[in-house]
Amino acid sequence: MVALADFFWGWLVGSLLLGFAVGWISVVHRGPSLSKNAGLGVGGIAAVLVGLSLARLVPGRGGYWLDLFLALVGAYLIGCAIGSWLRYWVVARQSPRL
């Protein structure tokens, strides 16, 4: 994983910045979320992918791409969380107190 971070550091930073931008410009939507079954399905798929990566069960190029995919998606999601949190913090400070 360190080799991925060393070689693809620019792509990881780009993914983080893209996530930050998306988190910043996205409007918070208070609509219906995923159903319980869909949430469990998405969580299960993510857990299987992370488990495959940690156990190193996917050899060769497929394992390399799996590790890279997980690293880029993780950086993107961290950027989204930071961007949306900072936007909430900035907007909450600018809103007038009633």
C-alpha cells in the first residue's frame, strides 16, 4: 500500500481534492436515504472488498487494481466528509442567531 501511495500520490491528492469540492458544493439533502436492505448490501460489498484486500486473496494485477480502487475511494470519501463538514461549519457561523 505504501508503494501505491508513493507512486500515485498525485492521484490520491486529486481524489481527496475532488471529494472536498463535491462535499463543499453539495447541498445537504434531507430526503429518503437507502433502505435498510440496500444499506446492508452496500456495507457488505464494501466489507468483502476490504477483506479481500487485507487477506491478499486477489493476486497480480487484479489485486493491484483493487488496492488502488479502495485507496482512491477512501481518499474521495474523506475529502467529501471534510468538505461538507467545513461548509456546514462556515454556513452555521454566518447564519444569524434568533
